[in-house]
Amino acid sequence: MRTRMVVFWLDVVYLAILGIAAWLYFTGQLPKTLVPDRLAATPTGVIWFGALGGVLISLAGVHDHRYDWDDRYLNWHVVRPAVGAAVAAVAVLIVQAGILAVGSQPEPTTTGPGKDVLYYIIAFVSGYREETFRAMVKKVADVILKTDGPTQPTIASISPTSGRAGDTVKLIGTGLTGVQIVRFGDTPSLPIRKKSDLEIEAIVPAMDPLPTDKVPVAVSGPNGSAAAPEPFEFLQ
């Protein structure tokens, strides 16, 4: 319980420091070189509000756990202002990046003292509710690191639709990068020239005897298989 009181008075000191810093900043007594109007793209006030949120959640913990205090969380309480400021800055940058992603500017459209109020709210919430920040980071990471799964091949056209052994046949479709085999009937064509994900070329294989009917053309690979919309006719 003694440690709990130490944390309480430490949080009071943190609040006093934040209050003095705010007073010095708004009265213009801090050199602009020390505290610029903006830190990169993030308003300077974001750092202050993030630290404030971190200190207040620590105070809330002191009250909520007055009957089950655990000294193992001492370090957690000590670093609250720094962690709150850090997560607030990153959270605001994430929000700004999201705004930029839809073609808007991160600068609020209003002017005056309240022009950055949205960022301040985000900063305070991120510092006060760190789990909210972690959930935001998880969503952003899922979007950034998400990789599209393999695309199943499709064939939209085959050209030409008739020819002799050794001729080149062009297949147009999608997901053709992973194609490994092109079959004319039951006979595979090798080699395959992969032009792009939308186009490949195959060499008509030799068949003995020549089929009297048109044969289906199909592609296959690890991502699946697909058949051409038109069969291929072997010319005598």
C-alpha cells in the first residue's frame, strides 16, 4: 500500500509538471525553438494530451485497485506520461495517414484555437485507453501486411483456335502467372512462355495419331485449373 501512495503523489507531480508546461506554452514563455508549433505533421499539443491521458489512467488505477494493489505494476505507472505521449503521436499519424488515403488533407478545415481539437481528442483517448491504441495498430498492421491469396486462373480466349504441332497459341485470361501446364486434350505443352498474369503462350504439342475432333485446352497449376472457352483443332 505504501507503493500505491508513492504512485499517487508521483502522478500529482506529473499533473503539476503538465500544468506548468501548458501555462508556459500558452503564455509564450517557452522558446519556439524548444517547442515548435508543430512536430513534423503532428500538432505539438498532441504530445501534451497523450501524456495527460497516461497520467489520468494511472490515477484511475490507483483508485480502482486500492484494495488489491500489486507492486509489480510500479514500472507501468512510472512510464505512463512517456507512453501516453508516444502512443498519442503514433495514433494521430495513423489517423492522418487514413485521411490522406482517401485524398483529403490532414489539416483541419477550421481555424483558431479549436482547429486541432479532433487530434487532441484522439491523443487523449490513446493515452488514456492504451488498449484502444493497440486495437488501432492491429487493424492498420492487418491492412498493411495483408497479402492477397493466390488467384485461380481463368481463360477468356485462345488464339488461334487451330494449327499444327510447333505452332504458338496465345491464351488470354487472369491469374496465369502460376500456370505450370497447358494441355491439349490429354497431351501437355512444354515449354510455356509466361508473358504476364494476363497472357501466356504455349507450343502446340505433337500428337500421333492426330485427333480427328477438336480437343479441349486447359491450364493447371498450384492455384487451380481452368478450361479455354473454345476447343483447338489440329490441322492435317
